Amino acid sequence: MIIYQSTKEKFLDDVLSAEIHTVIHDLLFDKANINVGDSEISSWKESLRYMGAVLNDDEIPDDVGISIEYNIPQSSKRIDFMITGTDKEKKDHVLIIELKQWSEIEKTDKDSIVVTRFKNGPTEVAHPSYQAWSYAALMEGFNETVYEDHIQLKPCAYLHNYIDDGVISDSFYKEYIDKAPLFFKGDDEKVKLRAFIKRFVRYGDKSKLMYRIDAGKIRPSKKIADSLSKMLKGNQEFIMIDDQKVVYENALSLAKKSSESSKNVLIIEGGPGTGKTVVAINLLAEITKRGLLTQYISKNAAPRTVYEAKLTGDFKKSEISNFFSGSGAFINVEGNIFDALIVDEAHRLNEKSGIFKNLGENQIKEIIQASKFNIFFIDEDQRVTFDDIGSKAEIRKWAREEGAHVHELALESQFRCNGSDGYIAWLDNALQIRETANYSLEGLNYDFKVFDNPAELRDAIFEKNKISNEARLVAGYCWDWVSKKNPNANDIVFPEYDFGMQWNLTVDGSLWIIAPESVNQIGCIHTCQGLEVDYVGVIVGPDLIVRNGKVITVPEGRSKNDRAMHGYKKMLQENEKEATERADMIIKNTYRALMTRGQKGCYVYFTDEMTEKYFKQRLGK
């Protein structure tokens, strides 16, 4: 969507009149119904004044096109500044300029991530070169006009308040800086940016480039579709069997039939290890191969980040990143812009989006509105926070409101936990989630052990990890994240066993479960749900205990750092019964999820002796 579009001459007039920020604010509200805060208005006023100074050069034609806050159609992303025109050979060029007012930046050890300071304190954000390049990659891969007409996109970033101190330009970020050059504060840098612009834009925009691009059909290019399909082909992790194939073919049939006037919603229910993500990734590749616009969505970053890395074979971000999205990205997306949206871990969807859960109306509604066909993979027994609203009933409700036909299928074959659903049935019984006939583990081919020493549990997982880097330690979130402020401190400590380890919440982030050295730290539900390893070691904290044969959940046993219980105390005052039942479900579901991450085995240490005794009795071996 084009918000502000004019010539260089008119843009400079708007800057000189000191009203450019007001013009953009009004246009953004009128065209996109977006009302921004004072800080963003102030940033327009400041940054566009600098761009006016850069463009005030006679060698940059007056009739080059200027676009500001361009809303990329299939996303809620807006590009700060774009210049359109032709080079000396009369080839169409679009310059994408990411504008930043930053003056303080810290390097991280995460791909394409830096830390800068906002009003609320230090915040991790994408490197500006990565931002600019990713916008170009999104348009090159999905806008038919761009790739069919061979329009050249040239991204860069302009940090007009930042003096280069070697941090943001560090060689760690070289891959993205090479793709999108950086320009900094100072007259010399202004001259360099002018030269960059004049290198690609020598003549004006006679063909109304931005209007052509904005009218371009949004569908994946053959090149990027073939690339995704090739990555999947022959990848053993994504081979489908039995009912996975049945669900897959039914979903493809519905994708073909769906349209704006005949929307469809497919709910696919499946427990741990039934292959929900395997089917989801296969559908992503095949629907894209058929020329339809689709994305894989998950609320948690971990599943999409890990599966993107497994597809590409690389931990670095690539064009394939544009096929993966968070669940809160559809607030301001045009209706039915997507042909299909594939929602994994749909039970983790929230009502509101944003850091403060104050954006949008309902994530399920927004996703259904954005696409002609929606697939929701769900396991209601894996809701693990007070914010999780994903349920079949909730999906049906919003589907009906949007006039979509609802279809339901199930994945039943268990592939995790050594191919047997007997272990999960036993675990549900032991945790008293539901009664089953599986009172003991006797006769089941699954390696489950209870350790009475956390150091021995750790050492056993370390040994298993030597085989193929497929063993990890996890724990209930019952210990404060003290290493966040003190990197030398341990978070989970048992002095009597000479045991001390840190949470893995920053170093590897969403790639915790596959990062080579991450076995030396402990993961939690937020970094492992929806993912699996061969062996998982679980530390069960004081939030789950057993007394007189009854499994009791203790919300107060959770760390104050754990946002999963946010809302519990307020609900306790308003409706004690509902709060207690919800907390009980969340804690039991959390340990159910943690204890089903291992395909071959699960090793457990209980901080409570009576709980340890109860589970040893239930082994039946």
C-alpha cells in the first residue's frame, strides 16, 4: 500500500514547509487506519529532514519518485524511504533506505541482531542492514512485477545520528552490510549516500514504478518456490507416513478449492509426536510450488527458527525467512491477501498481539481474515500459559464469523517416544491429566529413568549427546533468571550435589535445541515446545508435587520471571476456582510437553522426594 508518494521536488517542498511529518501521519491514518505515537512522528520529522539534505543535489533529478512508509502488501512491514528512477542504461531501480535515529548500539553474538536503547531500556532488534535487505528479498521473491519486469532493488541504511565506532559495522554483520551498505552521521557520509543514490538513479521515474509495484500480483517467484521445494526433497526429517499423507492430500485439495467467496478452515488435531510440523512444512513447500502465496506461522519463535535452519542447513537468515511468520503479524494485513496460512502449535495463539498484549483484536480472527484457506494444527493439552486461547471451539467460532467452511481431521499415529503412544498414555495417567489403562511402563520400549541426583542426570544427558547432538536438558521455570544481569551466575543450583547451570534464554535463543554447545545450558518450555530430540533430561521443580498419591500443582513454585503464569493472581481474586483449575492445567501441560520432547528416552530428576518416590513406583519395572 502506497502511503506517501511524490517527486523529489514536491518532497523537498514538504520538508521545507516543516509539515512532512503531519502529511505522513494524516495519510497513514486515512489510507491504513494506523494512528502512530508521538515518538514515531518525531522520528519522521528528524529523519526526513536529513533525507531532504541528502537529496538536495542538482545531479539527482527533480522527477525521481519518493515513497515513504510503503506498506509491503503481504505483511504489516513498512519501508521507511524509497527512491525510484532509472540508471544510465535506463533500467528501473528502487532504492530502499532504512532510517534510524539510534546513537547507541551494542553488538550481540546472534545472527543479524544488535542491542539499542529505547525509552523502555536496552532492546534486541534486527541490524538495519538486515532489515533493509530483508524487505528487498521479500519484494523480489513475492512481487510479480518486481521479478517479471527485472526491477532492481538496492537496499541500504542511514543512521544519521550515529558515528561509526566499529560496533554496528563489525565484521560479524558483514554478510548483511555487503547486501545493504551503512551510512552514518557527518557530511562525508552524506556525500557517500548521495553517490550511492546517483549510482543507481540517474534519471527520473517516468513509468510510475511504485504504482506498478503496488499493483503487482503477490505470489512466490518460481525461483524461490523451486528453492524451497529443493530444500525439502530428500530431507529425512520431513518424510510423511500413514495418516500424515492423508491429512496432507486433504489440505492440498482444500487449498486448490478455496477463494475469497469460498473460504475454508481446516483444523488438524494431533498429540505430541504425531507429525504436525512434518505435515505443515510439506504443505508450505507444495502450496508454494503451486504458485500460491502461503506462510508457516507459530506463536513461539523456536519452531519456525529451527525448521527454517533445518531446511536451509544454515543458522543464518535467508530469503526463506519470508515463508515463516509470528502469529501477531496479521493485524493490519489486507483481507484474503494470502492463499493459505499454516498455523503450527495453534493452541499457543493469543488474543492480543505485541509485547504488552495490547495490539489487534484476536489472533485467530486476524489470521482467518488474511487468507482464503487456513490450516490450524492443534493439541489443546499443550496450552501452557494463561494467555493461550487456541482451542477448536475458538477457531470454529471465528471461522463461522468470517463465513468460512470448517473441516476437521486428526493425526493419530505416534512417532515420537519410540513409535509408541503407550508412554504418553502412561504419562497422562501419572500426571493425572486423564485416566488411562497404562498404569505402568512395563513392556514399553521407551527409555524412562528417574534420577535421585541432578548431577547424574546431567552427566547421562551429556553422554547421550555425544552420539549425534540430540540430547538436551530442560526444566520447569521455577528458578529466577539471575544470569540475565550477572552472566557469571548460575540460575539452577543444587549445592548439595555440586550442581549449577544457567538457563539458555539469550545465547542461542530460538535455536537452543539444535545449537552445538547448548547442551551445557538448560532450556525451558518457551524454547522447546513443538521441537524434539532423541533424549531429554527434565528437572521437575517445586511447582509439581505428589502427596498421598495425588498430583498437586503449586503456582507459587514458579519463578517470578515466568510470564506463563501472568494473570493468575488477578484471576485468583476474581474467580478462585477458575484460576486454580487453569493453573493446574498449565503446570501439568508444561511437564507433559517437557517430558515428551525425547523420541528415544526421558530422564527425570524431581526436587521433591515424595514425588520422586511416586514416579518410581509407577515405573512397574
